[in-house]
Amino acid sequence: MSDMFALSNQEERKVFLAKTVEAFAERAHQHDAEGSFPHENFTTLKAIRYPGLSVPKEYGGKGISLTELLELQEIIAKADGSTALSIGWHMGIIMTLGEKGTWDDEVYREVVNDVIENGALLNNAASEPATGSPTRGGKPLTTAVKVDGGYEITGRKTFTTLAPTLDYFVVSAAIEGRDEVGNFLIRRDLDGVVVKNTWDTLGMRATGSDDLILNRVIVRDKDYVETLTPGFKDAAGWLLHIPVTYLGIATAALSYSASAANNYSPNSIDGTIADLPNVQQKIGEAELLRVRNRHFLYAVSKKWDESSDEERNNMKLELGAVKHSVVNDVQTIVDLSMRVVGAKSLATGNPLGRYYRDVRAGLHNPPMDDMTITQLAKETFERNH
């Protein structure tokens, strides 16, 4: 098997990846039915060196742009939405940390060298049972106690996507004795790190978003990688990996539905149901939503790629609007696709049921719809004061 670092341009990467992830699609139903984690998919992604593509070039990665990342993520999502969403967190976090220089250079370099050489994976662990989504601004109950040469971390995190295979967890914790919340880099092999298999949901069943339990885990001083402001988030273009995943899933649903219509010919009609006006209406409406949202998403990603840091800081509302538009409209795309296929879409082995449940999960990824709408309203009122 070749690897993606050996390919010279994005078109080659897209063709190569599309061929590689065909096997992901073949396994998706089994992992959804079992609620199991697709370890094979991540073994493959590591083998083709996918995790290192978003590492900046100055650190030895390929330094792909946000738009290039989204194009690749969309390809994975069409094959397996759970895998796309999961790897998207790693890809985006690695990208933004490198671009912004958020961490100490030595620590970041340690991690990305592991990513490039071994396919190591990283994700944030921020949600907790008592605080809900970190975007709401709740202070974590996970604590960091200063000890000689480092910190002792204790707590429990929920929704830790990729937990079964992560090498690094970036954990938010309140620092005892100080009015600060920080991010701490925790390696999987440290004493006191336990992943508890708790993930059992209707949608995105194969993301491995289990609980992370930390029992007096000792980290180095330099693993205190970032001080956080609770509730405050910079504009984050990399979070567009979320809507592009759900758009990819909806595209797969529409493709399945259109193909089914092209090939279904009940004896009550001449030709196939693709010739029926009511079927064409549903497929056309779904395609309109798909095209419109795809243009919106990639227009904003390209603007991000072409903008300065100052300009990017003013894009938070646009980014939120994209996510809101996509994750709501994909519900309709999948629904229309199911209406075309009819009762067969509810069969246990039909992929449309999985697509339907998976896109529903997008409504609960950040940023939340109510926050986006409120912020858009406030901006409109200010603009027209």
C-alpha cells in the first residue's frame, strides 16, 4: 500500500483515499449493528499516513489547507460517517495547534513527530457529566493539583471520541488553589488512565466516544499546555470538519436513493420509479439542498484559507451559520431519500436507517443551534441599530 505523503497533489490524494475507504463502507453496517469500534479503519488510515497530513510543513507534515482537509473528510464520510467524524477531531486539532502556535514548541513537536512517524492520534476531552458541553462555559470538575515537577489530574470526561485508540488526550481541568482552567496533555500509557466503554447511542455508534477516567494521573509541568477562558472560544475553521461529515453522509444517502430509484421497476408502471414526477420532485429537492450547502461550506472554508488571523477572528458567525445550515438541511436530504425508497428504507440491513440516525447526531455537535441563532440575531440588531 502506498501512502498519502508520497502523492504530489490534492487530486491524487482524493482518488487514492476514495479507493482506500471502499472497505470502510463494507464494514460500516457491522460496526453500527454491534456498536463496535472500527479499529481496522484506523489501522488503514495510519498505514497511508493520513493523520500527519494536517501537520504544518515546518514540522514535517504536508500542511494541507482547511479546504483540502474538508474534501478528504467528505470522502471518508461517504463511506463511514463515524470514522470521518472521529478522525476529523484529530486532524483539525493538530492543524489549528500548529497554525496558532498555542503550545510550547517542544511539546507540540514531540506529539507531531509521533503522529508523522507512527500515526499517533490525539483528541480533546472536555465534556463532563455535570457540566455538559464545554461551549456552555461550565467549569470542569476535573482537578489539577500542583505537585513536584508537574500536576496530578483526577476526574472523569464523557464523549471522548476515538477513546479506544487515542494515544494522547488533551484534558481540561480546574487548577486547585488558582482561579484558572487549563488544558493538560495526557499520554494513554500513564498510570491512572482508564477508558470505560460507555458509548451506546442511536447514531454515530462507531465513534468510540467513551468515558475517560483519570485517577491521580501525574503529568509533567510542560504538559500544562494551555490556559483556558471558560466559555470563550476563538473562531475555529477546523470545526467545519463536523458539517462536512454530515454532508458526506447525506450525499451517500441521496446516492443510494437515486440508484435504487433507477433500478426499481414495479410491474404497475413502465420504466423505473425514477421516471415518476413525485420521485423526481423528492430527488431534485434533496439535490438542491446538497448543492446549496456544499457551496456554502466550501465558500467559507476557502475564505478562511485566504484570510489573515484578524479576518479569521471575525468569521465566527459565518462558521456557526454553515454548521447550522448543513446539519439541519441534511436531516431533510436523508428524509427525502428515505421517502423515495419507501418502507424498505426501514429494513435493518438498509444503510438509510444508519444515515438517518447518524445525521441526527450532528444537531448535538458544537456550536449549538440556539447559540448560533442568538448570536446571528444580536449581530443583525447591532448592524441595524
